[in-house]
Amino acid sequence: MNIYEKLLAIQTELKAPKSQYNSFGKYNYRNCEDILEAVKPICKKYNVVLFLTDDIIYVEGRHYVKATATLIDCEKPNEMVFVSANAREEAEKKGMDGSQVTGASSSYARKYALNGLFDIDDTKDSDTTNTGDKTAKEKPAESASNSTVSNAQPPKPIAQASGAMTLAQAKAYCFTNGKNANKPLGEASDGFLTWVSQNGNGKAKMAADIILKSRAEVKSYQQSLIEDTEDDGDIPF
């Protein structure tokens, strides 16, 4: 099995139930530790190792923790897959010192990096916006009018199960309402895309994640060119 076949097997077998409960919002959720506890035995089964790393990035006057989840094949160490996610650090948070604020952002970013790597479905509710009325909305449908179909056109579209979206499609994605309606996400700032990634869902979140990852890869490549130029004094172009 190559690394992608192993990743597919892990994605299929992984079950990470929402075992945590938010008493304020009255909803269940999973955290980073829940995912790690569930995935470690499966990683051992398929002889792969999972690494989590953090970087601090500065975007438009705000600090973000960029977490990267990397899956490496122990049998072929050169084969790996990675996914990154960002979480913004609050300037201050009541009852927390600076290190705790960073730690909380790290945990949140790592959770969504793991979500992306293992295709964990989080579209049914949001950790930050669920207001407790989810139960009523998810009662078994008794008629067509109570069911949600994938070809409907709600203000916040739900991602299809396949989840396939190219970079071009992500850049062309537009909201259907609000002050950013009809503005392609490809023209949005990193700060706005990060907000969408953290607070949005469905296709909007997927598109933001894809664009942010693409921009991060471009910036990393550009930085490597700068570093190479500083090392040998040559112009790369």
C-alpha cells in the first residue's frame, strides 16, 4: 500500500465521536485529543506515523497559529501527506495568560488540520455558532419538506460528500448574500479567508482552506528562493 491507500483506509476506519459537551451552547463537539486518541491505533495498524507541528504567522496585524498535520509512511519515509489549518490568537482572553492563549489557538488549529487530513465531517454543526436548536432541525424527516437535499441553494451551501474542489473553483467561489456577495474568494485577503476557514462551513470553508494552503505554499517557495539567493549571491531568475 502506498501512503494514499493507507490514508484512505484510515479515513474509512476512523471514528471520532463528539464526546465533549458545551453546556453554554448545549451541543456536543470533539477536540484534538479525541481525534488523536481514536486515530493512533489505526496509524499503528497501517504502520504510519502522525506528526503535529505549529508555526506562528502574522497576517494583516494579527497573529495566527498555523498547525500542520503530517502523515508519514514508516515503510517508505519519503512518502507523506500533510494538511495545514490556522487559528487566530486573541489579543487577550479573560482568565488566560499569553502562553495559554497560544495553546488554545494551537489546539483549535490542530483539530482542523486533523479534520482536513482525515476527512472528518464537521458540517452538521459549528463549535462556535451552534445555538442549541440543532436537535429540532435534525429530527427524522417524515416528508420531503423536512429533508435537506444536496441540490438546494441555501445561503450557506453544504459541501457534497465527495468534497472535490479545484483551486480554480475555490478562487471563483462567491457568497450569495452579505457585503461580500458575488465577490470571488480568490480576491479576498488572507485575514478574511482565515475567518471563513474558522467560522464557515461547507463549500465556503473548503474554498477558503484550499486558497490559504495554495498561498502558503507560494509564500514558502518564494521564501526559499530568497534564502537560496542570500546563500550564494545568485539571482534565481
